[in-house]
Amino acid sequence: MVKAVEGLQAFIARCIAIIHGLPAHLQAALNLRLLKSSAILGALVIALRVVLSRSRSKYRRDGSEGSARSEYDIVIVGGGTAGCVLASRLSENPKLRVLLIEAGGSSVHNPLSCVPGLYYKFFHTGFDWDLSTEPQDHAASKRKYWPRGRMLGGCSSMNAMIFHHGAPSDFDEWAAMQKGQEGAAGWKYDTFNEYFRKFEKFHPSKDYSLVDTTLRGSAGPVHVGYFGNESDTTRVFLEACHHAGLEHNPDFNTAKGTLGSSKVLTFIDSRARRVTTESAYLSPEVLARPNLVIATHAQVTRILFETAEGKAPRAVGVQFKNRKGDMFEVRAKKEVVLSAGATHTPQILMLSGIGPAEHLASFDIPVLVDHPGVGAHLMDHPVIDFVFRDKTKSTMASMSHDPARHGKFSLASTAKALLWFAQYRLWATGPLTTNVAEAAAFARSSDASLLAKAGVTLPTADDLEDSTSGPTAPDIEIFFTPMGYLSHGQVDFPQGHYFGVHAVLLRPTSTGDVKLRSADPSASPIVDPKYLATRHDVTVLVRAARIIGHIANSPSFSSILDPSGSSDSTGLLNHNIAQQSDAEIEKIIRDRVETLYHPTCTARMAPKEDGGVVDPLLRVHGIDGLRVCDASVFPTITSGHTVSPTIALAERAADIILVSCKE
């Protein structure tokens, strides 16, 4: 079969070479037919490669087999972004028997995860928890779709692959919020940065030679680089950013801070494959360890405890069910580590009797520990999508306009999309290597000089609360996508070419919560982020929109705008944003606000009297033998994309747990 795949690849390459060698008029005549045939063969190559890869991968046990041994040293609940890191690092100690329990399956060979530009196809599938928020009182009373990864690697298997630490002062703030508790100093940036470097394997690029490689990690399991696509329109966006006053920053991830604009670093390897925490940390060598068991398609329903008079309750295991609904219990000799993410970690805690007493009592759940902070303090990054029509026709039209949803297929667009697969498979290049959000800019809403260029004059005494972690930390992100979309791609656009510029509120003052819907573990939790509940949040986003308007009016950006977009009657396009009033922009913001997929803080690290759930060593207050390790423990949300801090957090958590086990 290997020879068959190699033969198909060689045949496709010869076909494309023949096309390029023909006269122009013959190329045009044969174009569609050859596009279609070569692309279909390219898709076949991918399918065969997937079959071969699966045949070589280690079988991951179904949930029922995960209970073959009734006792482990450490049981990890959730194989998401953090859980895979923990399983790998903890099982490096051959004396520790480690069980990782994951509700979903593997995605390591799934093209929707491996191929960077296809991750949005995971939405509303079995790989997605497919959550929705409560109607948002301050956002046109709409329910908002909340995709969360239900697979090994979690959201690292279906996100935009952006490698970004956040602002250094974010982590100094984390440490300060611990008020001197044991382990607090380890969260300061100077210390915590070593964990970013520990997981990173940076690949230098001659096109981005200004990056100081001495500041990047070089030996970690997670490949980071500039291997993703960079479209022509992305380069125009960056030029427009410079014109608007957002200066080039060669590396967002240093002690100098993250302000400025640049192409983003991504979790994409040299073969243009997505890097997830499953693919990076659960390698065949790791999976072969006899002391590591991974139970997939197994959903934990509650944590098991032992209680004794005069002692804190102790976590001693978990109860879980497999996909057939059969229930099992497994014991943990040393620790249970909850790593189910910012929505499901608080749900499992509450189902286990740890949470707000009154809320638990309403579902007749016995209260083990009254913990008001469980499920509270939910923070997310709201994003507003602005869409523009592209006159260069170089954007990814067949991704932003999806006729397949309505049973309509264009032969030309289908052949083009399939050709992208062939290009991706043969040369690891082309549109499918995009991480979608190809470039970004970070700014402060209090930057008077930047806003003045956008036509905004700040009041002499600007009373807008500074919600950032420090004077060089941003509260605005503006990122560019070489495709236009609204509502996570679920809004159809007329046939054409579009791109998007997106405003992100990095430091919201609105906070929400996660609550139980019922005592049934199969019921999804109630998620209410309470977007835009404060005037502060709306004001910052209006200022971000003003900066986008200034970018759109720059000479370089204007040169790629289709003039017809200015007379758009669909209400989908934003060519006239610079001319709109603050009230008109606010209406767009409240109507379009969505999640950037960064929920945090629902079991946050802080003193219990401050609403904290875990201490700086990630131990749940008032419980022995139970830790939490995922984005739910963020004391406050970072000024950027959350996957890198989550991986670094898991690396530090593994060190903490390994030391504890030795003691």
C-alpha cells in the first residue's frame, strides 16, 4: 500500500508538471478536468495515508478496559490540552501508574485536525461538546455557540494554533493574587517562562530573521514556527497596521511584551501538520509505557471521596461510564487530577459535592465542601467579526462560502478545494496550511497617540478603568483572516471573495458563571459568560473598531477592497465602519459578539476568601488528594491566546506533582 501511495503522488506531480508545460490556451481548455482528476487523486492519497497511519498507531483502550486495573497511583480526568501533558510527564516516572480518562477519542490522524485549515469542520460534530450559552442579556438576547474539544488534545486539536504567551505582567499578577501562599512565586513570569521554553521547539525562519532564537525554546515536544500559510492579503493587513501606528514586533513572546503587529507563530510543524498536545506528548514511545493507560470514550461522572472525623475529605478515585453507559470505578492511591476544562471541571466538582452549597442543594446533591468559587468568575475573550469584500479574489472563497450546507455544489469550487488537498499532500504548502488567523496586532485602549490617528480623542481625564495587568500589557487584539465569516462560519455570504478583521477584548470586566443544569452528568452545564455586561467592555471594543476603521482606510488596505462593498445592502460587510457613529458600532458589537474559545477562571487559583478554588500548588481548598490543572485555574484571564499558558501550567503542575509523590 505504501508503494501505491507513492505512485499516486508521483502521478499527480507529473500531471501538474505537464499542465504547466502546455501553451496557455491548452492550459485553459484542460484546466477544470485536470483540476478535478488530480485533486480527487490527491484526496485519495490523504485517505490512504490516514489508513496507513492508523494501522501503525497504538490502540487506545475503550473506557471499560481502562478499569482492567482497579487502582492507579494517579488518575487524570480529561485528556485535553493539559491532560495529555500531565499523562506524558507523570508517566516518565516508571514507578507511577497513571490512568488518563478522556470522554472523546483520538484525533491525531483525523484530517480535520491534522490539516491546519480544516479545524472549523469539527464544529457541531462528535468531536465537539457543542455547547451553547444562555441568552445574553447585553448581546441582543442571543444564545452563543461554544465549541469545546471532545477528544484527546482537547481544544489544542481544534483551535487556531496560535503560539502566544500573553503579557509578562499577566503572570506577575497571577503570583500577586496568591497573597504569599506556598508556591506563589513560581507563577511569576521570570520563573514561569521556563515552562514555556520547556515545551517549545522553535524552528527559525529566514523570512523572520529578527526573532531572537536565544529566547525561544529548542528542545521541547511542541513544534512552533512560521510554517503556516501567509496570504497576500495578510501582508497587506500588516502594512496597513504599520500605517495605523501598530509597529512591527518581531516576537510577541518575550519579556519586552506583546504590543505591536506581526505574523503569528503557530503550532504547525515543518510538514504543515497541526501540533496538538496529543500528537506532541502522546507519541508512540510514550504510549508504549507499561505504566500509562489511556481510557478513551469514558466520561467521568463524579469523584469518589473518603471522609473521617476531624479530617478533610480525601479524593480516592473516580466513577466513569463508557460509551455503552456501563459504569465503572477506579481508585487513585496518591491523587486525582481534574483536567476537564473550564466548563466541565466545575461541572464535575459540583456533581461531586464541591461547589456553592445552595446551588448543590437545589439538585439534592450532598454538599461535601461549600465552595462558592466553583463555576464563578468565568472570563472569556469576546470577539467581534468585521468582514470586507476582496477585489483581488485571492482569498479563500470556497471556505467562506459553503454551498455544501445547502446541497449545492459548484464543480469549479469543488475541484479547486480538492486541488488544495493535493497541493497540501505533495508539498505541504497552499491555503490548507493556514491557521486562519494569520496575523495579529496588540494594543492598549488607553493609547492616545494610536487612537488619535484613528480619529478618537480621549478625554483629558479618561475615566475608563485600566483592566490590564501592567502598563505594557494590551487589552485589545486585532487579528486578520484571509476569509470572511460571521458566527463561527455559520452565516452564508453571497458568492464572492471576503476577508475578516476581528476585534478581541482581552481584559473584560464582565464575568459569568458555569452552573449545573441537572444532577445528570450527561446534561450539559449552564454556561453564561455575561458578555458586555459592563460599559467598560463596550467602550474598549468601540475603540478597537475605530482602529480597524483606520486600518481599512489605509492606502494599502483600500487598494484591495471591492468598491461594491461600500453599498452593501446585506448588513454583512463593514466597508463603512470608519464613517459610522459610536452608537452604530455598539449595535454591531452587541449583535455580533462571539467567543474566541478562551474560557478560564471557573476554578481559579486564589485564596478561598477571594473566591479561589485551588491554591498555588493547584490543590483544591479543603480537600486532600485532589488538584485541578487546566485553564479553569487561571486567576484571571491572560492578555492573549490561552493554549500556551495552559500547556506551561500543565508542565509546572507535573513538576509539582512529581515532587509531592516523592515526599
